[in-house]
Amino acid sequence: MTVTRFVKFAVMTGVFVSGFALGGAFQGRVDAQSKGRVYELRTYTTPEGKLTDLHARFRNHTVKLFEKHGMTNVGYFVPEDMPLAKNTLIYVLSHKDRETAKQSWDEFRKDPDWVKARTASEVNGPLTTQVVSVFMDPLDFSKMK
């Protein structure tokens, strides 16, 4: 890993974590600004050796269930560099708006197919140790709107 790549990744991670922290501090303001389509950046950290199991759960169940509940799958990613490459899944969803996102997540969490898939995939322990969610609005010069 080059120092430049590490610095870029560290800065990007810091921006997203800061956005998450500030989003919690100014929750009312963030909700008020998000009247249209929003993007949700989610970062999952897994226990050692569980990342491939988490990938399988997403590949075989979760992605389809997100679509079923009105969430748009934008992209799924793993960091290139260690140590995050061995225990981190990052993905982006799109929602009509914040209220729809909340409703979709509520329905998803109650879905019997999700409960069954989660339970089966965690028979040997949980697949995540941390989940971070950041809602984002595209800027006027963004290709994604």
C-alpha cells in the first residue's frame, strides 16, 4: 500500500465518519434538508473470518430483499488496502426520500425471509461488529441525482 493511497483512504473514511457523527448531532436539520432522493452509505465491520459469510448473505438474500422493500442497490465495495480489506463491506443504497428510507428499513427488518436468512447465516455467531449509516444528498454538480 502506498502512502498516498493510505492518506486518500484515511481522509475519505474521516469525512464519512465525521458526516455520521454530525448527522446525529444535527438530526433535525439533516432530515429537513433531505426532501428528495437520498443516498445511504453503509459500512459494515465483521469479526475476523466472517467477511465472506457476509458477502454470501448479501449475494444470496439481502440485495433482493432490499429491492423488494423499495431500496435501490447502487453499489457494493470492499477496501483494497489492509487491514480494512479483510473485514469491511461498504455499500450505497438510494431511496426516494428519508421517510421512505425509514419505512423501507422498518419493513425489511420485519420481513420473514430476512429474519430467516439472518438467523441461518449467524448460526456460528454474528456477521457484524459495527454498522455505520450516513445519509447523503448529491450536490448540483454530481452525476448522481
